[in-house]
Amino acid sequence: MKKNTIADETLILIKPDLSYADEIVSYRREMLDVESSLDGCGVLRNVSDPAEWIRNSMLFEREETLPDKNLVPATQFICVRKEDRRIVGIIQVRHYFNEYLKLYGGHIGYSVRPSERRKGYAKWMLRAVLPVCKELGLSEVLITCNKDNEGSRKTILANGGRYDGEILEPNEKRVLQRYWISL
């Protein structure tokens, strides 16, 4: 994958590194404090050490280094506001599907920290990562969101999402809406 950095005048989408360790800890804490799901954050929910999370994210980038062969390669990005180096969101691109992702997870997962929501960051992150998906050889991407997540639905639609239907996710018993975006 060629792109390690995607930027505009106020935001930058980069692969996580240790210079953002304190921000990774802060992001995780804020998300857990409000019981947010940490979508698109890989194993961040279960890993409190930023160095471990970054190492894990790097392992996921290539099929031969995946920690579990039932999983798929994925590229992890953090979205940083340039003016204060604050992580405002996290987004992950899954390179292809396994059976679970094909039905419930999709190619892209993302989240925005609660104190930074409703500022357009998710919309920007999704738009910024679509060229990465195209670079992976994808012609369209599947994105899912909880049926009651109005913000995520608007983000997907603003980026060209086409509604595909609803499905019940069996593990967490939640209704997901499925959307496709052509690249």
C-alpha cells in the first residue's frame, strides 16, 4: 500500500505511530467512558498499551503476519486534527471479506471520539480513505452501520452510499443497515 498519509488543510489521516501514544490512550478512554463501540479500531477495546495496539495494527497489514488466519488483512488509520495533534477519529480498511465481514462488517469501519462528533470528521475520513480502497483493487466497498445510527447513515449517504438492506447481526443481536459505495 503506497498511501501512508492523506491530508487536507485541517485534518490528516495517517497510520498510527508512537508519537500519538498519549492521544491513543485518551481516545480509548473517552470511547470506553461512554461505552462507545470503537468501530474501526481493531483490538483497541481490549488493548490499553498504545505500542501493543500499533504493533497489532501492523501485523494486520499483510496476510502472512495475521495473528489469526480466520481474519483478513486490514489497514488502520488515525485521523488527526493538525492544529492540536488530537486524534478525532479512527478508520480501518479491510482488504477483502471473510464470511462475517461479507454479511455484517463490510470493508470499512470507523469511529469518532464523542467530544468531536457532529463536526463532519467521519464524512471526511470516509471520503479520504476511498482512494485507498481503490488502490487495493476494490471497485466498490460495503459499509454497515447500526440501524439507529443516524450520523453514520448520513456519513455513508454523503459519500455515495447505496442502501442494500438490513440484516440481524447474530452475536450482538443488532440490526445493521448495509450500504455499497462505488469507487
